Amino acid sequence: MNRNLWLMVVAQGLFLTNNVTFIAINGLVGLSLAPLGWMATLPVMGYVVGGALSTGLVARSQALWGRKVSFQLGLLVAVLSALMGAWAVAEKNFWLLVTATVVAGYYSANGQLYRFAAAELAAPSFKEKAVSLVLAGGLLGAVLGPNLANHARGLADVPFMGAYVALAVVGLLAMGVMAFVQFPPVPPKVQTGASAGRSVGELMRQPVFMVAAGASALSYGVMNLLMAATPLAMQVCGFPFGDAALVLEWHVIGMFAPGFFTGHLIKRFGTTTIMAMGVLLNALCIAVALSGQDLHQFLVALFLLGVGWNFVFTSSTTLALQAYRPEEKDRAQAAINFCVFATMALTSFASGALVTTQGWALLNWGSLLPVILMALGLLWLRKVSEIQKAT
């Protein structure tokens, strides 16, 4: 670990503070402002739709101006979109809130590249651990996010307005941290806009790339289905917001605490083995969630969901590093993140629609689909690898 990586750990923590706070409050604010109940998670969906729409723009800005300028631009957008969210809550304008979250998606698209930037800041033998440890910086978000949402929601006369203002301050802090990170210079070929390496289509036809991108997207999909719906489901069950914040806090701890050792596990047991363990933990989470709706069941299920996500997402990021060359990184990473955001957009909408119309149990049964697809993808990759070794 060097100075730049530690700074990226802090930047990742502040990024997750933004994400977790958004998840904690956007559905509830949306429910209070939405014309219809099933539209409650549209602000959550807007965040990931904005991220999906921004992946191409972010890839272009990274190629032209490098990591630092692009990341700082994303943070500036984070500050402005948070202030727009505060304005929307003050005006009780649902569609302005949705617009603010769509704009904030540009920041999210930048933040999703922090893990890849970490691999570039580390020695080749340390890449797996660098990715894992920078993702572990999300622990800062696990602690700050739910508590920020819980304590800042009452700072203004309008509920939750203070939380959005606090997020603008978090964005400013992150800009200060990012200013001290030293990134590798932009390669001249990329800087002049010259085409280099394989096309996106060629990259995506590789089995290893398909499984890496698919697992990244589906791990976020199953997590988003359950995490975005949890505050709403717990409100229906009569739990106070403080309990929902506690569950989200332990969920995010589960997401990022394993980052201190996931890299070691990957190096020892292999990428696909740790991915398989993550898929199994996702299935166990659903089993616990279906067993009842007491506080401890919400808490244990969401914690297992977080650990499962960490194993799958960290492993799939490491697997993706094998699928592209340095000159292909911007288009490859943009393609992976587009898959992630598109899946999150679909699951954000489905989450709100299912939990408000069909209930928590049916939502969990539906979450089995992405878990099964991840398991099938791993089996297929193993079969392809065996065939390649035999030939």
C-alpha cells in the first residue's frame, strides 16, 4: 500500500457515503413525494440510469484528460446534484428530485472506476489486494452513510433536506482528497484520441470478459433488488427509520469489511472459487430473508448479502483485468460499468414495484434468478477453460 492507494481508500469511503445515504433516503423521500406508491424508488432508479447514461462520457473524459480531472469533474457534479436534491425536497417537487439523482449518476459512473484506478496505482503482484483494499474503504460509507442519513434528516425544517446538503459537503471533502492523488500520466496515443486495441465487441466475445461483466452486473442486481427495498419493507413492518439505518449499516459493513482479506483469498484459492462462495452467500441471504420479518432476520440477511456481493464483485473485477490490455482499459471498463448500471436501473425499478405491490417475500423469490444466472455463468466458464486446456 502506498500513499496514493490510501487516498483512494478514503475517496472510495466518501463515494460510498454518498451511495448509502442516497439508498437510505431516496426511496423514503420518493414515497412521500411520488404521485403513486409504485413510483417511490424512481429516484433510486434515476441514480443508476444516470450512471448508465454517463459511462460513455466518463470513458471519453478519462481517455482525454486522465483519471484525476475526470474524477474531480464527477465530484463537482456530486456537489451540484446534492444541492439540487435539497432544493427538490424543499419545493416538494418529485420530478426535480428524480432529475437530481439522474445527474448524480455521472458521479457514480466515475466512482465505479476507483477500483480499476487502484489496480493501476499498485505493483503488478499487488493488483488483487489493491482492488480489494480500496473497496474496503467503503467501510467509511458503512458508518457515515446511515448515520448521516439518520442525523442530518432533521437538520432543516423540511425532512431529509439536511441530508442532501450534508452530501454536498461530503463531495467537497472528496475533492480535497482527490487533489493529492498522483495518477499515472495519460498515454500519448490515448490522449490524441487514436484508436488502439480491440473493439468493445471483440472484448465482450471473450468468455472470461462475459462472465466478469455478467457477474459484476448480476451481483449488483441481486443486491440492489433487496437493499433498495429494505427501508420500504421495514417501514411497512412498522420498524422506525433508525432500525432501517442500522440494517443498512451492517449491510454495508458486510459489503466492505471483507475487503481486508478478499484479495488474500483470491490469491490463495482462485478467482472463480471466491466468486462461487459469494453466489452461495447470496442464496443463503435469500433463505434467511424468507424465514421471517423480524429485525434480526433483516439484519442477518442484509449482512450476508453484503459479504456475498464483496466476494463476487471483487473477484469479477480481478477476473476482468485478465480480459483487456492497457490500451483497451477505457472501453473495457466502460462496457463493464454500463452492464452494471443497466442491471441496477432495472432492479431499482423492479425493487420498488415488487415490494410495494407484491411484498417482501415475492421480491426475495425473484432475487433467486440473478443468483442462478451467476452460478450457471461460473459453470460455463469452468467448462470452457477445461476445453481450452484439453486443446
